[in-house]
Amino acid sequence: MHMHMNMAGEGADQGARPRTTVTTLTCQKLPNVPGKSITVARVDFPPNGYTPAHTHPGSVTAFVLKGTVRSQLEGSPTESFVVGQTWFEPPGTVHLFAENASATEPASILATFVADDDCGPLTVLK
């Protein structure tokens, strides 16, 4: 199952930045956790790519595959993550933004979501 979703900055200051592309790689029901599924997606950030404030319907772990991604969760400082580093987002946490730290090189992450079985939208823009 491959699904694509584009997320673009909607604010006046971020509206012109390139879109982040999310490609769902797989969504499988967890037989040992009734009612839950695990979804794996690749998130590609073009140079200067930006994702505005959003939440996720379940738990998320992100793993940086390429480049450097700057990210901030509500109540936490902005952090930069490089290849091989990860971060975790509890369900419902407001992810204030994620962006490619480079204006010239692409970046990408592998995001693993554990959420309800419907394999519905992974991201809800604020």
C-alpha cells in the first residue's frame, strides 16, 4: 500500500516553503494488540522543506535516513536530528514544526506510527 500526502506551511511566513511528502510504505494490524495497527512511512523533505504544526492519532517514532531535520514538540526546545538519530512523539502531542535544516540538500525520515486499526490519516494539521 503506497499513499502520498503533501503538507505545506499555511502561515504567511512559511507558505512559500516547499512541501513535505509522506509516502506510506505499509500498514499492518497488530495481532497481539487488538484494535491497533503499525504504519511505516517515509517523509521526504526537499531543500528548505517544512511541515507546519500538526498532531498524530497515535504514537510515533521518527528515524533520520538522510540529512538533518529540525523539529520541535510543544513544551520542548527545538532540536536538530542527524542520520541515525530518532525522536518519539506521544499520542496527541502538538508537533510545532519539522523542517529540513538545509536549503540545498534533501532530508528524509522513516516514521513508525502505532494507531487505531483504520490506517486513516497519519497527520492532522493544526
